[in-house]
Amino acid sequence: MAPPPPPAPMYSSDQPNGTNGTSHTPHEPGVKDSKAVREMPAFPKPPQFDDKYKEREYLKGRLAAAFRVFGKYGYDEGVAGHITMRDPVETDTFWVNPFGVAFSLIKASDLIHVSHTGEIIGGGPTRLLNTAAYCIHAAIHHARPDVHAAAHSHSIYGRSFCALGRPIDTITQDSCAFHNDLAVYRNFNGVVLAETEGLNIAETLGQKKAALLQNHGLLTVGGTVEEAVFWFVSLEKCCQAQLAADAAAGGRGGETIKIDDEDALCTYNTVGTAKAGYFSAKPLFDVIHKETGGEYLE
């Protein structure tokens, strides 16, 4: 699907992009703005299910694909990292990766089903639960009914930036997606093995889409698996971009140029919405399906 054209004012009739004062849409020769806007296809939306059990199977496939995305991008670090998905049938339970199974090998049939109290109540043959996954994700799913997926791992640029104990600056268009929508959890008490720590993280996250866990790593959430995954991928790249930009600016005795609040908020409303997060993840999941031949769905 071709990306939608930019906002109409950019191509208004008083800014001709063709001959004889006729405005044409860039990248679409001969197509006028009015026609392009009128015929712009709607963004894809998550499928709707009347049967919650069929929805469960579909979402397990998406969660398995999410782990393949994390594996492809190198977000694994030994056995650390987890993504959870709220179960659509028993909504106070969730699905998560079995402890010790490589992200790049996970299939839908490997996922384990966990109750809000931490009991494994179903799933694949490797029924090992990462205690940190339970403590963090159970607290978030309980505190945020709107959250249907949460992602956390020890990605290299995320954990590097988290050592600074500060939020990212709004210095790129992509970072605007996290403008006023990013928390910083400034406590580090080792591996999260206590429910209290998970509750504290959930409280710090509040109603935001992401958190930087000081000395630890990134945490993102979303109304869909796709959304949570894309916010993680994007935030990791924002951390990488800022580390590089800060180093370059510092080497020249200067600092990065920040996007002003008004422009950042305007951009957030385009790139930082739930719909934008879901749609932006589509290429990531499409590539995984193509490369694996859908093997992750088994």
C-alpha cells in the first residue's frame, strides 16, 4: 500500500507543482491533489472477530511474529526480554514467551498462558515463566485496561540511553511520537523479582505509551501487539539517533537543535497515535511473514 499524501495545505492550489498552475501530487504524475486526497485508501485496522477463540489464535500468531521481529533486530540478550498479549477470552490473563526460548525460534504454539497471579494455565511444551516478565507485565495489564500488549527487552541503544536517567529530547520527527508521552523510571533495584517493583513501574508509566527504565532498558505498550512492537523499535532508534547526535554536537562544542513544543505536538498527532503505531508496524510483520513462510504461525 502506498503511503498517504502529506496534509493538503502542502499541495494547495496556490502552490502549483506542475504547469499552467495545476497542482499535482508528488510521486503520482498527473494526479491532482483533490483526486489523490479523495481516493486515498483508508489505513488498515486490526481485524474484528465475533469469535473470541478465533481472535485468540490470530493474536497468538501476531505475538509470535513480534518475537521474530525482536530476534531479527537483535533485541535478545541471553534469556532476557518479553512481550505480552492480553488474552481476549480471559481478559485478566496474558500470553508470553517461554523463558529460555530464542526469540527467533518462537512459534504460536510455544507461547504460554499466564494468570494474573502468575500461574501457568496453558500453552506450549516449555512452561517456564520469567519472573520479571510476570512482575512487570501483570502490573501493567492490571493498571491499564486499554493496554493489550507490552514489550520490554535489553536492546543495546535503549539500555545505553537509559544509563543517563533522563528522557529523550525531541530532536527528530520520529521522536515527536514520544513527545509528552514518555516516562522515566529512575529506580533500579536489580532484576525485577518482586511484585512491588512491577507495581512501581506501572505507576510511573501511568497513561503513557513508553518508559525508560533507568540502568535497565525500554518498555512500550499499545492497544495492539503491532503498536507496542513499533513503539519499541522506534524508541530504540530514537535513542540511537540521540546518542549519535549528542556526541556529534558535543564534539563541535554545541548542542542539538530541539523541535519546539507546538511543532512537536502537531507532529505527534500524525506519527504518535495508536493508528500510526499499528500501521507503521505493518512492514515489519510483512517481512517476517515473507522470510519465514509463515512458519511462526505453527
